[in-house]
Amino acid sequence: MNPSSRRKASEPATRPAAVKAGKCPICGKPQDMGYRPFCSKRCSDIDLGRWLGSRYAVPGEPISTRTEGDDEQ
């Protein structure tokens, strides 16, 4: 082991920065790591229902309903 890489017994061990717990995007309560980024299964299910009910949408180009064969009539 390299002597410069040794730490003294009085020096604290370095630890990675802790992940700051945020707030649930549905109700604002602190996040539960089991349901992150939500606080509970209830809030997770509410969010899923919003996606399935088309209340949320990812922006993008409009989808054309025409196919290649439609132009030849």
C-alpha cells in the first residue's frame, strides 16, 4: 500500500454524498425509498392512473395515420 494513500486513525473515512430525499410529486410528503420518487404505493398508483388516463403526455411530432399505400389511389 502506498504510504500517501493511508489515512490517519484520527481522520474520518470519506463517504459518498448522501442522496437528498425529495418530496413526493403527488402530495408533497417526504419520499419513501421503496416507492421513490413517491411517498407511498397510493401516490405511485395515482401517478400511474394519470399516465394511463392520458393526463400526462410526452411532447413529440404528430403521428401520421396515413400509410405508404394510401397515396396510390
